[in-house]
Amino acid sequence: TCYSLLDSTIRVEQLVAFAKKYDYKSIAICDHNVMHGYMLFRNLCEKEGIHPVFGLEVDVVYEDRVSSFLVYAKNDIGYGSLIALSSYVNVHGPISYNEFVKYSFFHNDFLSALCALSKYLEC
């Protein structure tokens, strides 16, 4: 969405209106390292009877280069994990792949509550 600065111009209201117009049952947002539009997204989806799916595009350093991991919440625990992950990368910058894996083991149910998509991980 437009909360991913320099990546997108679509507003949450436009996205939900489009989904409603074409009778979508579920839609997802996956902003780059931030979760600023999630409450608005959830509220608008609930109002229109659409199931919201929450995701996060996270920068992960893998083999000396930064790659994007698309991480989606499977449940409420996953949503909490997205918040923690977003906070971490906004304070510390891109997370290394080893830190990402280590982080997942120290936080209960981290990966079991998330679905990660990249060239390196799958659900």
C-alpha cells in the first residue's frame, strides 16, 4: 500500500473498494518493513465483509545480499510476530538470515504462526 514508501501508491480505501466491487472474499496487504495501515485495513475489511490477511515484506541479508521475505500471519500469534519483526527491523535495519532463524527459535511459535515466502524459505 502507500505505507510502503516509494514502493506503492495504492491507498487502503482503494484496495478494499476494489475488492468489494469484484466480490473478493479475502485480500492481503504486505507493506515493506512497516505495519502502519493495518488497523484501517482491518476495520474497512470488516465493514465490507472481507477477510483481511496481514503480511510484511522484510529485508533479510542472505549470502551477503539483501533479499525480501514476504511473511504472512496465519493466526493471532503470527500477527503478534509480525509486530515484533517489524519493530526489530525498524530499530536494527535488515536482519541477517541467521538472526531471522535464531529470532524464530527464541520467540514461541514464531514460524509456526507465520508463512514466509522467498527464494530461501517456503510455508
